[in-house]
Amino acid sequence: SLQGTVAEPKASSVAEPLLLNAVRGEDVERPPVWLMRQAGRNWFTSYAHLTNTDHAILLDEIFIPFTSKSYQIICEKHPSFRERSENVDLVVEISLQPWKVFRPDGVILFSDILTPLSGMNIPFDIVKGKGPVIFNPLRTADDVDQVREFVPEESVPYVGEALTILRKEVENKAAVLGFVGAPFTLASYVVEGGSSKHFTKIKRLAFSQPKVLHALLQKFATSMAKYIQYQADSGAQTVQIFDSWATELSPVDFEEFSLPYLKQIVDTVKQSHPNLPLILYASGSGGLLERLALTGVDVVSLDWSVDMAEGRKRLGPDVAVQGNVDPGVLFGSKEFITNRINDVVKKAGKGKHILNLGHGIVVGTPEENVAHFFEVAKGIRY
Ligand code: CP3
């Protein structure tokens, strides 16, 4: 038998993905680049006033642009979002679509921040024409008591399996990204019952029964730390934490209802996985940047509410930066797109920069402009 005689290549002899090298501040020739599909925030805040019929029409158009046809074909065959995101083969196939077409430096798992909820005894769906729906929104101490702590290997084995396959498929030519929702953002969905415009229900809970909300946030913090560890153990090389709605909180309330739980997640994960880079994103975070850095994450993903040069300065030299390009830029001419890429690269400076949009690609973005974005990005040399 050959067992034991053929040495496995040592991990250190295999080139690490550019994205990881960039985050660690190593000498890289260009910034790594990747994009994501999800664009819930913009869509919902801009169209929340419309009726359900309008929503349905808009939702039909939403994910056409990014690797459009192949994703649409899968959606027609498998109209349920939960099926698409909870079946290993479909998750792998959809995750690899952008990789096959654009060869980005990061490949994000196809999933949703709400995916863990059913395993926590919070039934939900993502409904075409409506977005996320929580069937029994949580409002009381009793409701929160019913929430189970998450055991990823039991509840979402397909996530681990998909990440392991993705890691093999992509080799080390790109980094495989996992992701989780942050406690406050998850709480906002389960308390509001879905997407929200004014966040009145969660704010009523926060400001009239803070202990109940804290109990819920604590359950999410413990569960999401475990979920990140599980994703890393399954093959994710970096994990992005989405606190999409954190900026609905004023800075003092962010310090009470979000920051401590983010810190707890980061501390827990850093103890078990000291070399796993963590990325943090919040929409509209210009007013909270310094506080986002206090969580201890390695990368802060900026939206376009702040200038990259100022954001970089405010975050300090230890934190890497991602994003910042307005997704709307992809509606401009090729020359305009090129200029905006060059601008953000110059302002971010050499190293510790992941080129990306400030949020996901939006409705109707011309696919050729997405291709142009990647082409220019990959041609950059510091
Ligand atoms: O590029 C990718 O494949 C990204 C995968 C991804 C999805 N959701 C798939 C998805 C990611 C990273 C998410 C995260 C997510 N989900 C966030 C955080 C990012 C952000 O937008 O700030 C949030 C807030 C959600 C919750 C969510 N999921 C909403 C609000 C919606 C519906 C509204 C909308 O924009 O469509 C979803 C559904 C969803 N999740 C879709 C996708 C591709 C669209 C529905 C579909 O494809 O059937």
C-alpha cells in the first residue's frame, strides 16, 4: 500500500488566495475583487411604498443581471428560494455561476442570513413578491424562550457540505466566503416579521423591554459564533458578518444592542480560529465606522456613504477595507466605471483593500458592465 509513503503537499507550499494575502497586509500586485448578488436593502428602502403586486413585478426583475440566464433557469425549475439554498447540488451550482463567468477572487456561498432560523425554531420563508417572512414574529419573553440555540451540523449540514465542495472546486484560485447575519439584524427580521421600513416593532421592544431583546440577541450571538466556526471548519476561508440594519440604531443604541454582540462573536471565533479573517458590513455605516472597527474584525466593508480616503483614515492602518463603489456606477459608461475603479483603488492605497461594490449588484445592471468591472479590476497593478 502507498499509504503513508506519498506526502500530502504541505499547506504552506500551496499559494494562498490573493484575497487572504491582501487582507493580511502582504505584498500583493493588485487588490482582489468579488461581487455579491443580494441587494435587499436598496430594493426595499426604495420600493417599500409599493403594493404587493408592484413588488411581484419588481422582484421578477431583481436578479436578472448577475449571471442572469443561468440563475433564472434554476429559479424556474426550483421556484422555492429555500429549496435553492438548502439543497447541496443547487447551492454549489448557483455559488459557482459567477466564478465560471467572471473568475472573481472570492466565491460567496449561495445562502441567506435567515437560513439558520428554522434550526432555531423560527419558521420562515423567502417569498417571491414579498421577501423574507417570519411566520410567528417574536415579541415577548415567552417567544424568546422558545428560540433554540443553533447546532449547525444538525440543522444545516448542506451548508457544510456545499462549502467543502466549493473549496475543492475553486482550489486556492479564489477564496471561499461564508457569511452570517449579525444578532441585531437577525433580531430585526424575527421581531418585525420580515423586512421593515421604520423598525418600530424592534425599537418598541428595545426601548420598552430591553431585557427581552438582550436575551434574543444573546442567543443569536452564541449561535452565529458557532455557525462561523462551522463554516470555517467546512471550508470557508473568510466569513462576512452582515449587520445590514445596525445603522437604523443611533450610535448610543448601537453600543447597547449591536456592538457587544458583534464583539462577542469576534472574540469567540478568534479564540478557536485566530487566522480566519472576519469581514463586517453595515448599510449606511458612514456614521458608525470607528465603532465598527471596535468589534475587532479584520475587514470593514464600506457602502458609498463615505469617501474611501476618509473611511480608510478613520478606520486606521490595521483594518482592511472592502467595497465603497456605488452599485449604480455599473449603469455608467465603461470609461466612467474605469475611472471610479481607479479612484477607489487610489484612495484605498496599496494593500489591505478588497475591490467590491458598496452592496450587491442591482436590478437591470448590464452584464457587460459587470464583465468590464472585473476586467479592469484584474488589470490593475500597484
Ligand atoms: O452573491 C450571492 O449569491 C449572495 C448570496 C446572499 C443572499 N442573501 C441570497 C439571496 C447573501 C450574502 C444574502 C445576505 C442577506 N440576506 C442580507 C445581508 C446583505 C444585505 O442585503 O444587506 C439580508 C439583509 C438578507 C435578507 C434577504 N434575503 C432579503 C431582504 C431578501 C429579499 C429582498 C431582495 O432583495 O430580493 C432576500 C432574498 C435573497 N437572498 C435573494 C438572494 C439572491 C433574492 C431572492 C431570490 O433570488 O429568489
